Amino acid sequence: MTLEKARRTVARAELLGKDGDDNVFRRMLYDLFAFSEGLTEARGLFAAHIGLSPIQYQILIVVSHASPKGADVGVAQVAEQLHVSGTFITTESNKLVKLGLLEKTRHPSDGRRVCLSVTEEGLKRLVKLAELQRPVNDALFGTLSRKEFQLLSDLMRRLSSDSTQALLLAHHLAEKGGT
């Protein structure tokens, strides 16, 4: 095996360039990391604009977009959307309740569960935030057509799921000391 082949960071043919190298894959990762850092920074700015931490901002957004549709939004649904644990969402949503931005009520048919909803104050903050979000989000995704955006959305959903499995594999392989 050549040194170049041994240094490859992917093996699947679909991820290799025409010459069998991983340069296109590496470039894509660098671009993805740069975009991810931009998204992370924007999320922090959005959160700070309404006096919240990034995760609190995300919880408020998830609940606000689910609850107007009449759905019972619980901790598990929010945790699933944000790819974090239910315990973490419970802790952070309790902080939002104390701030007067979320309400917790008992689930109508399952007393063990709670339903989350955004308060009037929470909605006021989100309306204020939307004035900042609209132009920033439009700029972040400004080069995409509708079709490209839909494709990106579908791809990100699939990649997000793949990342969970890949991280489990990474932890397993690291514990074993390699492959």
C-alpha cells in the first residue's frame, strides 16, 4: 500500500476523487466545518439578542414552531429534534420556565408527561428576534435555489442520523485502540 493510500481518511469509492485520493472529501469537510462555525456563531448571536443561551434559544424555537399546530410538545420531542438527551432538555426548559418564556402543563392523557408551550413573553422575544434572523438566514443560504435547499435539507436529515451511528462507531474503535 502506498503512503498516499494509507493516509486516506475515507475508503468508500463514492467519497474518493477521480485519482483515488480523498482531496475532494477533505475540501468538502473544510467547507462544512467553516459553514458549521458560521451557523454556531449566528446561533450564539441570535440567542444573545434575546438574552438566552444557544440551547435555550433552540428549545424556545422548537417549542414555538410545534405548538401552534396544536401538537402536544413534550421534552422527548424537543430532545429528538435537537439530538440531545431528555434530561438535558428538562434542565434547560426549567430555566426557561423560571424566565417566564415557557410554560409546563400536564399532558391531558398521560399524567407522567408534561407539555411545553411558549408564553406571551417568549413569543414577544421571538418576534423581536425574527427581525434579525430573516436577513441573516437569507444571507446564509442565499446561493441556494429552492430545489437545492430542499436537497440540502434532505441530505442534512440523513447525515445527522448517520453522524449518530458514526460517533458510536468512533467511540467503539477508540476504546479498542483502532480498527
